Amino acid sequence: MQVFEDAALLSLIGGVLTLLVLASSVGWLLSRRVTSGPGRATVANINARIRAWWVMAVLFMIAIATGAAGSILLFCFISFLALREFVTLARTKPGDHRALFWSFFVVTPLQYYLVWIQWYGLFSILIPVWVSILLAIRTALAGDTESFLERTATNQWGLMICVYFLSYTPALLMLRIPGFANQNAKLMFFLVLVTQLSDVLQYVWGKSIGKRRIAPAISPNKTWEGLIGGVVCTTAIGAGLWWATPFAPGAAALMALMATIMGFAGGLIMSAIKRDRGVKDYGSLIEGHGGVLDRIDSLCFAAPVFFHLTRFFYAP
């Protein structure tokens, strides 16, 4: 699909750029008007997030513009960085090195190669079945049984979240939806936009009116007000973007609702892992956001559910 020949996709890109310009303008005005110490710190954090959003949005749009190859390469690279962040939080030993080598340099590119050649059968079971068994065998053959369960589980869970789950985002390109041929990039755009907007809107609503914490021991900044406000707004936006998807307005709302709920659950799970490891962020690569995994945690958990719902109902 040629991006410049698809009016709906161009509209989506234009809408995102407009939002970023608006956000940058508001951030600049706030930096001029807010004078209190805590207020300036909050504004500085917001502006750092906006700058990071510009970079991430441009990279994603370039990937969309370059077609399936660009999208698959981008998400493969993101998976590599995310897996690196995940693994560095865990204790590893020399007996894990060969299994980790296979995880990074064989399994990750192979998973995305299966997306490229559209081999759904092997794509859907490679990591949860074959790789889970083979890597456990590889680690056992190293002969080091100390913390074996923890080390093996870390490697396998990292592959599931950072590679398997996330790979379902570009895998949307392999779906054959009647009446929607060669337009799947818009479906991928819809998923990414909805999940990321949900994170932003939950943050905004939580900062504005949030009082009742959902799980203070795991994520003290997540509130019921933020969750409800973010989910309701994002669901409404998803319904309004039905024209860019194969869904009717009501179905688009339901798909957006499911994506936002799964995204929230994913963020909560990943926060629990960080608390267990005693860290605030998975990394520091993205200014204002922490690490790569901090930014894509909601997408990782929303993508496989969104893919399978779309495949079940729209791709017979």
C-alpha cells in the first residue's frame, strides 16, 4: 500500500501531528506561566514526554510509510531493546549465556521473519511451545541448578512479553480481511494510537482529579478516576475512528475498549515486576518515559488480544 495514496491513513497521520503540535504549544505556554517549584517540575516532565512523543511518532510514521518491511524491522528492533531491558533486571549466570544468545539473535529475528513470510501457524506457537521447551533444555544442559526456575522463567517470560506479544502488532499486516485488502497498516495505526492515547489520557485524568488509588503498593499513580476517564475518552476516540478500520462504529468502540483495558492490565503487571526488582523504570533511553519497555508495556498486552479478536470476527 502506498501511504500517500490512502486518504484515510494520511488523515490519521495528520491528526497525530496536529495533536503533537497542540501539545507542544500548550507545554511551551505552561513553561512560561508556571512559576512554582513543583509546578515547574511537572511541566518539565510533561514537555520531556512531548519531545519523546515527537521522536516515537516520527519513527512509527516512517515505518508505516516504508510498508511491511519497515514496520517489521522497527518492531523487531523495539523487541530487541525491550528484551535487553527486561533481562538486565534479573540475575543471570554463565549457564544462561547461550540461552540468552539464542533469545536475542535467533528467536527474536526468526519470530519477525515469520511475520514477514506470513507463516501464521508457526508464528503463533514458536515461542510459547518450541522455544520455551528448547531454551529450558539448553539452560539445564549448562548444569547450574541454582535459581534455575527463576532464571528460566525470566528468559521465557521476557520472550513472551517483549517479543511474542509485541510481534502481534505488525502481525496485523498478515490478516486477510474481506473488503479491507492492502489497508492493514491503518489497523496497526489504530491499535498503537488507541493504546498510547489511553496511557496519556489516564495520566492526564489521574493528575487532574485522581484520588482513589487502584493498587498503591504496585503503582501509586494509577487511580480509578484516571482509569475510567482515560478508558471512556479513548473508547470514544476509537469509535470516532471507525472509518479507518474494518469495524462499524460500535465494534470500533468495543475493540478500543478491550485494547485499553488490556493495556492497563499490562501496565499494572509490568509495574509489579519493577516493584519486585526494586526499580522505578526499566531503563532511561526515552526522556520523560524511562525505558522502551516502560513505553510499550500496554501495547505488548493489548496487541495479541486485539489481533485474535480481529482475526476471529473479521478474517475468516
